[in-house]
Amino acid sequence: MSVEQRIPQRFIGPLGVLSLFVGLASIVMGFIFSVIGLTVFFGLNGLQGATSTDGVIVMVTGIALVGVSYLGYKGFMRFAT
């Protein structure tokens, strides 16, 4: 039994829209986090207490959010029929 058969028909459209919003929000946040992580890593933002390790952590979080945006896109393509 596929996922589409287990979910009631009236929820499939809203799940597609929700997946689209999750994908869009996470790609925007992923881009912002990646850019902030790069600036912290290279010391371009002038923060005194930030280390390059902090920049890497923020950058990896941004890359993970880009992965979540891909999952949101795949969910939109599956449920928005």
C-alpha cells in the first residue's frame, strides 16, 4: 500500500502545499545560514567571540537546511497531484 493510499484524499492537496512551504522556507534559511557561516569562518563580520568552528557549525546547518528543502520539493511533487 503506497503513501497516497493510506492518507485520506482530502489531506493530499494540503500536504503538497505544506511541503512546498517547508521547501521554500528551508531553502531561504539554508542560504542565509550558509552565507553567515562563511562570513564567520573567514572573519568577515567583525564578531569578536566567534571562532572558525562556530562558522563551520552554522555552515553545516545551512547545508542541512538545503537538504530539507529538497525533501520538501520531493514531498510537493508526490502529494500535489
